[in-house]
Amino acid sequence: MKNAVAPRKVGINVGKSQLRHIIDTVIQGNQGCYRYYRSDDIVPLFHEPDRLDAEWHRKTGIYPISHMLVVKNAALESNPDLAEAVCGVFGAAKAFYMGRLRAGDEAGPADQALLRMARIVGEDPIPYGLESSRTTLETFVRFNVEQKVIPQHVAAEELFPEATLALA
């Protein structure tokens, strides 16, 4: 066995590395290597991952957050309009992309993964804001406290600038 756990290096193509047997195992979310690189040598850890994702979501209400934007408090304090501006820009970009996705203008593997996710979680596969992510964030914080990654509980509201709490 190679390294049990290794961080991903910038510039490494995980799928091609797996096909070349440079690495043995990759843990990725819904857009994993096996969806991009069709090969009998690359298989998902679980059979029927889409079905399992749907069951997990129905059972727990947890949505898999795959990306998060973090802005330093100092930047927010020095520019009081920054949080709302960032939310506005990302909201506009999301609306544009989702329009293209639903119109069939986007068809790459990541786009197809989002369409599959929409069938699981409902109309919005890219939820923004606190309320749409509350269950996932609270579970994430709890797991991190239990595993001693963070020393104490943090309320989900504390993770967002106050000006953005009502934004989605």
C-alpha cells in the first residue's frame, strides 16, 4: 500500500494518476474520478452512489457542501458592504449558470453531476446561505467537535456575517 493518506498536490490529475496506478484510492464526492474517466480499473467505493446519496439526504437532510467561500473578518470590518456584494455577485453568477444548465447549454461531467444532485435535493442543487445549509453546517460543526478538530461548538449563525443571514 502506498501512503494511507496524502494531500492532493496542485497540478496532479487524480483520474489519470489512478489509471496509471500511481495512486490506489481517491475519496471524492459526487463528481469523482470514475465519472470522468471511464475504465474498469476505476470504480466507485459504493455501488449505486446516486441512490445512496438520495437515501442519505432523505434520512438526514444533510446536503454535501463541496465548496465554501471564506472571507477574513478583517476584510469584512474594513469594507462593511463586502459581504452583501460578494453574495450578490455569486447569486448573479449562480442564476446565470443555472439558467444555462436547465436550458441544456451546459453538459460536462460536473454539470451532469449537478443535475443528478438536483434530482436528489430538489430544485436548487447549489444552495446559498445559512438556512438552506443549516442542517449540514450544524452536523459538520458537531462532527468536528466530537473528533476534536475544533475545541468547542460554534453556532451556525456565527459562521456568516450578520448582513448575510437573511440572504440566500
